Amino acid sequence: MIGIFDSGVGGLTVYKEVRRRLPRAEVVYLADRGNAPYGNRSLVEVGAIASACTTHLLDVGASTVVVACNTASAAALHPLRAEFPGVPFVGMEPALKPAAAMTRSGVVGVLATAATFQGELFASLLDRYAAGLEVITQACAGWAEMVEAGIVEGEVATQEVDRYLSPVLDRGADTLVLGCTHYPFLESTIAAIAGPQRPIIDPAAAVAAQVERVATDPGDNGRTTVHATGDPTRTKAIVSKLTGLDLEVEAVTLPMNG
Ligand code: DGL
């Protein structure tokens, strides 16, 4: 069984790609909306939450864990591997490597939560891939919450996206990296402002390929179960609105919350 977690529905952008690659796998998706948003928390807090999410997924039978959240990956991917040795983990990182290959202006815009930019993971990405590039890091406060509220297009979404995207475009970014798993839901709004000539990079497909490579015992019943902290009815409604999927949602409590 493959366990996937995020602070909410953002990781479903990864889930969809995992499902495309592994149609027969058994998947449990944990939407930790009770602790969302992660992006405004300290890395230490997010680390403790990520450990509790992982414990929950392993308790219900997952044998591979996908951290479908850039913030949790930045805070906790290395500590999780140390805490749960033997469990294959797949995490997210802003896709700077492909962006470096695509940019013509040499200016790349990375859109993510504030916490994602604070971790060592992002610093090491800059070390590895940003030589000779200007990387504009833009924390997009409120975007994940907006997606959780089901607002992904229209006047409010356009205004909120424009607030953080326009300064990045004004500085010459010609390639945009979606460094938060909630942001692909805003892609059409982002693209409408950025214009068709600027590539927008979502690493979900590459992450799913990695899941296929490392997953041990993915199962073969093709079942997806959604577990949610917070209000399960609300989660079911938002999952259906954003993905069109009619998935049963079960309310759960994480070990850290008693
Ligand atoms: N989806 C998450 C990420 O990739 C976190 C958003 C949030 O909870 O702030 O960063």
C-alpha cells in the first residue's frame, strides 16, 4: 500500500499522477486539514506533524510514504528517513533543475510557501542548480488556503495570484516553478497572467515516476481511501470539487493529537 500525505488537497495533484502510473496500487491519502496550513508554521512544528502523519500511514498498512507536500519535505524528509529506516520515502522539491534547462532569460521564479524556502533542502537545490541563474523566490501567502476553500479561478483567485506573480514577472522571470503541491490547481489562473510563452513546471509526474521506481508492495486492488483530520464532510466536498473524484473520506486523529 502506498501512503500519501499533505496538509490538505494539494497532494492530490501528485496522487493523480501516481494513480495514472500505478492503476492497480492500493493508496491511502491523508489530508491533514486539521493542521493546515503548514506553510506558516516553523520547520520544527511541521517536522513533528510530518512524523505523526507518517506514523498514521504506516499504522494503517502503508509500506511506501509519499510526502506530497513541499513544505513537509523541506522540514522533514531527511529526519523522516532517519526516524523510519527501511521505509521508502518520496518527497517533493521545487523543480529548479528542469527550470535551469528551460530558461532563456536566466531568471527563474519559484512559487512556494515561506517555510519551503527556509529549509536546507532549498539551499542545497540552489547550490546544485542555480549557478549563473537569478532565482526569484516568492512566498505566496494565502494561495494554499484559497485552494482549500475551492477558489481556483475567477476574480478573487486572479487578484490573489496577481499579487505575488506580477512582481516575479516584472523582474524578468520567463520560467515558473510550482513549489507547492496546491498550486497546480491554480495553473490556469497563473498561466492567464503569465502568458503562453512562459513554461510552468509542476514536478508531480516526475515524482510519480519515482514512486513507481521505489514502491515496495504497492498492492493490486486499485483502491483509494482518503483519511482526513478536521471536518471529513468538508474534505469530501473539496476533493470532489477540485478533482471530480467521488472518494469516501474517513475522519482520523493523528497520534500527536491524542
Ligand atoms: N501543499 C503544501 C506544499 O506543498 C503545503 C501548503 C500549506 O499547507 O501551506 O507546500
